[in-house]
Amino acid sequence: MNTKKFLLPESELPTHWYNVVADLPNRPLPPLNPQTKEPITPQELEAILPPELIKQELSTERYIEIPEPVREKYRIYRPSPLIRAFELEKALKTDCKIYYKYEGQSPSGSHKPNTAIAQAYFNKIAGTRKITTETGAGQWGTALSYACAQFDIECEVYMVRVSYDQKPYRKILMNTFGATVYPSPSERTQSGRNFLKQNPQTNGTLGMAISEAIEMAVQSEDTKYSLGSVLNHTLLHQTIIGQEALKQMDLAQDYPDVVIAPLGGGSNFAGLAFPFLRENLTQKKNTRFVAVEPASCPKLTQGKFMYDFGDTQGFTPLLPMYTLGHNFEPSAIHAGGLRYHGASVLCSQLLRDQLIEAKAVDQIECFEAGTLFAKTEGIIPAPESNHAIAQVLREVQNARLEGQSKTILFNLSGHGFVDMMAYSDYQNGKLSTHTLDPKTLETSLAEIQALQPPALV
Ligand SMILES: *Cc1c(COP(=O)(O)O)cnc(C)c1O
């Protein structure tokens, strides 16, 4: 009998997150204070983050224990299943073995509660009364709304306007969990009013929404800000995915030749990949890691490694990362979770050191792949996850050309039940191919040249 699902009992839930910083051949450059261009101090983060998250953000310890109250919430939906995609394999007539880790069974339908729960918990024990945040497609906002409800914290969400309009059900989900949701840019903040003045018709971006959320958070002592991706601690919390997947690949008596995940800021990619990367770095394993981004927002494949702000207004520290420039406005693609101008510092460093690879895929190829997956495996993937599936199909094709059979593991980071308009647009031929105008990119990268510290220029 061919086992399809590799399930772990709750008692096998990993007890620690894995911090890849401990095993990196090259530590990332430090985040900088934009005024002084000096490395930021923990104190400078206190206005927006609670102490435990600041500690994790800067930690170099290999393993960080998951507090029992967080594990208790994780057990509502974790360990998540690892599934062998037999039906997809059959449809592709391939010898490759395809496995996926399914993160869509969480309360909000994606991997995001893995860090939302942890962040809400560390805020709760620090006495935070309210958390502000941004959301793109609404996955992060939903996850944080749910987590805040679990720990009785108020939640205020700035939602990128184009998604607010494209995905009304996401707003209702967040409201159901008790959060307040505003389309961003909004009139509520100084930064929002600035963005609207510059361009009243703007679609909004994650960068703008982050600025609004931070501006609200720094105004009161008991309000903190929470980011759904990019920062080290968000990647850390997601490693629960890969820690489980390692055990599950063991159950399957198999091991991946290639690990694939979509990349917006890098959290679900890191979550699945980093524990396997540890095996490369410490156990001489030889897995490839492929991060997949949209062709319309290709920071890893067409961006530059530079210091840049994480938000549009310039409230965050300067981060050393692959970026398209914080003023870059990606087209209004449906994979809202991937419309971010930069990639996390850790993923950027790994790409620089060629320990991971990056690919860009157009949205039509993504929806073709996602539709095949839905027909064969029965799960309708989130538009973001379709990027990983498109790359899986490319890997299968390459393996065929090379006459090889490969073991492929990818992250099905979420389901697409609240993204039906995206599928409808695809089916009705309303999606267009978006590429990047080199002039636009050149301009937005030129705008951040002045931010570089002397040593990097
Ligand atoms: C947010 C999101 C992503 C992208 O964010 P990362 O931080 O790069 O993981 C991918 N897939 C889904 C389903 C998402 O909600």
C-alpha cells in the first residue's frame, strides 16, 4: 500500500524553533539606524516590539524553545500533514516523487498563524493591549486577528487598498475574529495622507501599509506593531514547518533533492527550507532550495542587494536585502502576499552566498499549475502557493530532460478558498502577463542609493 499522508501525533510537535543564523557561513550585515547609519540597538526597537521578540530578532542561538502556551495553540492545527502528491505525479506521467507540506489547515488557511500566535503570546506577556499591522491579500491580517482573539488583544489592520477591493471576504474574516480593518493608504495617519496626496489613485502597497501601522503603534506605550514576514523572528517561528517535515520525510523513508516554496518576504520559504538547510550545512546533505517569486515583483532575480527601508515612509531600520526599492509599486497581481519590494535579510544573505536559488514565474503560468493541482490533488491553492507549484512542474520537466527521477518537496503555504475572484479572472482570460519595466526599476533603485552606508558604496 502506498502511504499518501504522513501524519505526526500531537506529542511529536517540535519543542524548538531553529535559528539558521547559528549555522550560517556568513552572518548577515546588521540593520542600521537610518540617521546615523550605525547598527541599531535593541532599545531602538522597543517602541514597536516586545522584549522577547527583540531578543529573538537579534539572537544567534541555534534553538529557541517554543513556550508551552504557544505549543498549546499550535496543537489546534499542528502538526500539519505531509502529503505525497500521487495524483499529480500520475497526471504528469513522471518518475519524480512529489511531496507537499500543507499549511492550509490552520484557522486562517495559511502558514501565517505559526508566527501570529507566537507574536501575540510574547506581546501578551509583555502587557501589550493592542497590536497594529499591515496586510496584503489578507492572509496575515486574518492570522493575526485570530491570534489576538486567542490572547485577548485588540487588533488593528491596514489592508492594501487593491486587496481590500479585490478580496472583501478577507475583511469579513478579520472582523469576525474581532479586528478593525482600514484600507491603506488611509486618512487616519500622516503617512497615509502623504501617500494619498502623492497619488490619490494608488493601489496601495505593503510598504505603505507598514508605515501606517508603525505610525499608529509608536504613538502609545501599550500598542505594539507586528510584521507577518521579513524580520528574523517571523522566519524563526515558521521553522516549525521544516522541523515537522524532516520527521515526516523520515516516516516516508525519503529525502528531498529539492525544496521549493513561494517567497513574499521569505517566511514560509525559510520555515520549510531552513531545517533542511541545516542538514546541508552540518550533515553534508545536498538539497537544493528554490524560492519562487512573481515576475512582476522579482526582488531576488532582478532586484539589487542594498540597504533599504522595510516600509515606504522610512520608519523601519535600514535592512541589507535584495530589494526593488521601497517606492517600487508592483502591479495589482492576485498573489497579494508576494507584492513586497524586498526579501528578508536572512534569505537575501543566503542567496548572496549561493546557498539558495531564486526563480520568477508569471501569474498565468502559476494559475495553470494551480488549476492542475486542484484537479488532481483536490486542494485549491492560494495564488501565492501556485508559484511553488509552477516551479515544481518546471523541475519535473527538467528531470525528464535529464532522464532523472527526483524527490521534490514543496510548501503548499495556504488554500485559495478566499481567492476565488483570482481563479475566476484566470478562467475568464482577465489575467495579464506582467513583466517589469526596466526604467521603473532603475528609477526606484536610484532613489535608495543615498541610503547606503559609506562602506557599501
Ligand atoms: C503571505 C503568504 C505568502 C508569502 O509570504 P512569505 O512571508 O514569503 O511566506 C505565501 N503564501 C501564502 C499563502 C501567504 O499567505
